[in-house]
Amino acid sequence: MDEIKNIINEIMDDIRKRRESIKEIPGIPERCINCFDGEFLIQNLPFTCEFFSEFSCPIFKEEIKENIGKIFLNTSIDKVEESARAILLSYLSNIKKMVREGRGLNILGPIGVGKTSIIVLIIQKIFKERYSFRYFHIKSFLDSQIENINFNAFSFLFIDDLGSEYLNEKNSSFINYVIDLRYRFMLPTIITSNLSERDLRGRYPRAMDRLFNRNIKINLEGASRRSRIKND
């Protein structure tokens, strides 16, 4: 055992000396070239990137631009309504527990109050924590019916703008199937909707029975941020 410990200590000491000999750490975007989950290599030594998952991180920025939209690159926790911010901060600070318990969020409120911005902030956290996820606007979610996606293959599922879609038997069955599937396997599903809890329950009784049983609810009540920006 002592021999093994000595070998390990020698290796660690060598790594420490090699790290100390590196005088210049490349900035962004140079370090992004060989980045893997927030670690980049210099002289074959791994370094942790302090910008990983920040909005200055090109990898995270590209993820948001491609899947949600450039407009959300200015999202900030300070822009979230105060009452909702407290719930969101509690959820994010207990993210590992939320994953273990399969607890997502039901983010409800009228158009333009920042529901999708909250999704971006959650994605930022789980991106940093290396949890897998898929984001869908409800239209692309329904289009995914022909893709044979394994909806148990990722930790978080985001369905944005639920309730704005044309509802028929096929779409209703698909929504019920996916939400029920993830409920059974205790995988967090996060939705946003312009509809009230009552309207959601009336529209998708089976799926909402699952989501409102396990998820935490955030109600946004402020005026549309889009209209405020326009009026300013």
C-alpha cells in the first residue's frame, strides 16, 4: 500500500510542478477548442474553466442561440419577479435533490412575463452541473413524435408554451405518454404555459395530474416585459 501511495504522490507532485510551470492560460475562445464539460487542456494537463456555463461561454451561448433564441442571451436572475425568484433560487440551490426526487417546475403566467427566461436560467445551472437535457417549444415537441426519441435518456425535459398548440387526439396522447413516462421514472419535466392551472387540468387531465402532483409551481403575474420594452 505504501508503495502505491508513494507512486500516487509522485504523480500528483509532478502534475503540480507542471501546472506551476505554465505561465499563461489562454482566454476564451482559445480554451474552447479542446473544452470538454468545462475542462480544457494545456500541455495535456486539465484545467477547469471559470467561464463554463456563463453567458460569456461560447459553448453555452451557442446552445441557447440555437435552441431557444439570441434574445435570451441577456437573461438575468435579477429580472425575475421577486416572489418567483425566491422559488427559483431555492430550486436551483437544491438541484441535486430535485433530480433525485424527479421534481420539475410548472411555470405559469401570461404572455411576455419571462417564463422562457426562467428556463434559460435553469438550463444554465444544469449545464454547469453536467446534467443532460432536451428543450422543446411545444410545436417542435409535437413534431418530435416521428423522431423515435428516448424520453428517458436525459435528466431534464423542457416543454415551452404548453397549451398554445392545436390539440387533437394524437397530440393529447403523445403529451400524456411522455409526461407519464417521465413521472414513472422520476425524471424532472419543466413546463411553461400561458394557461392557468385549472385550464391546464381541463385540457390534459392525466398529464397535469402527474405534473401538479410532483412539480413545484411558479406563478408569474407581472405585466409583459415585451410591452414594457416597447413602451420604453
